[in-house]
Amino acid sequence: MLAKDTEGRAPDRRRSRPAVAVLLVFAVLTLAAPASADPFGVGGSSTGWLADNHDHDYCWSTNFTWTSLQNIADDAMDYLESSTDFSGGSHQSCNSGTDVYFQRFNTTAYRGQYQCDDRNGNECDNADVRISSNTSTLPSSERAKTTCHEVGHSAGATHHSSGYGCMVSGTSTVETYWAHTRNHMDDLEVATS
Ligand SMILES: [Zn+2]
């Protein structure tokens, strides 16, 4: 895209300025690039499968009865919709077409977990997002990070190192997506690097 934009620009007397601007943008992109590869929608140990569309419906499984957990799940879905092209998703009774099943699990080993239960190629029709009962005792920002992270997997996102949003593994209070991750979510296309 940068190259196309530069080619399309009519030469003028300020020709050197765009060149400087392009160099600066390139430098910023280089600095912002995560240390790891950036796959999207390809599954595996650190990446979610691709959502089937931008309509991301969700439901509470029978054990997801704690209001404290329901509230942060609602917030995470609202945030996904307000910050990306995901929209139109709604809270509903669980059925075979629901995209995200929220579940509570009783473990201290993980705060959250994502798993696709019904997959067609790279597209996931039903994903489980499990939130540990243990998170109810955490500071709210750490809980929000966990739901942001697992919902991010359900939208196809992969792990990033610290400083690139809530897709970092482990303890964090960052409850937002990195802009690059949001671009992937908006594109809704498989990316392998
Ligand atoms: Zn993860």
C-alpha cells in the first residue's frame, strides 16, 4: 500500500518531503512489529481459528452463572464490537449456531482458555471460552484482560509479546487490542505470517 501511494503521487517541488515521511513510517512499523510471527485465524497453540463472519453471537453455558463473570464477558464482547468491524453479535441462548460459548471452569492452572469445538477448514462455528472461577477474586483489570484475550482468540487472534495489547500471555492489566490485531479482525482473513 505504501508503494502504491508513493507511485501515484505526482512529482512536485517538495519531492523530498514524502520520501522522508515514508522513511519515518517504515521506521515506526519496524519498531512496532512484534518479535514473533503474526499468524491469524490458523489455530494452533497460540492462535485462534477464523470467525465465520463478523456477527459474533455468544451465550452462557449452564455453569456460567456468576454475575461477576457474566459482566466481564459482556464487557469483552461489547469492546470487541466497539473497537473492530465485529458487530451484530448478541447474547442468546446457546444453540448450534452460537459462535462463543462462555464456560466457567474450576482451576487455578489457567485464568482462561479457548477451544474451537466445530470447525470447517479455518473457520470456527462454535468456540468455547472458559474463564476460571478463580478470576472472580482478581483485580477487575486483570479479569478484563483475560476475557479480552480469550475473546480475541475466538476472533482469530494470536499471542503477542508484552506491549501489544491483551493478546500477551500471563498476568497483565492491558484490556485492549493492539491496532494491528484489530486490522486482522477487520480483514477476517487467514494470515500465516
Ligand atoms: Zn492465549
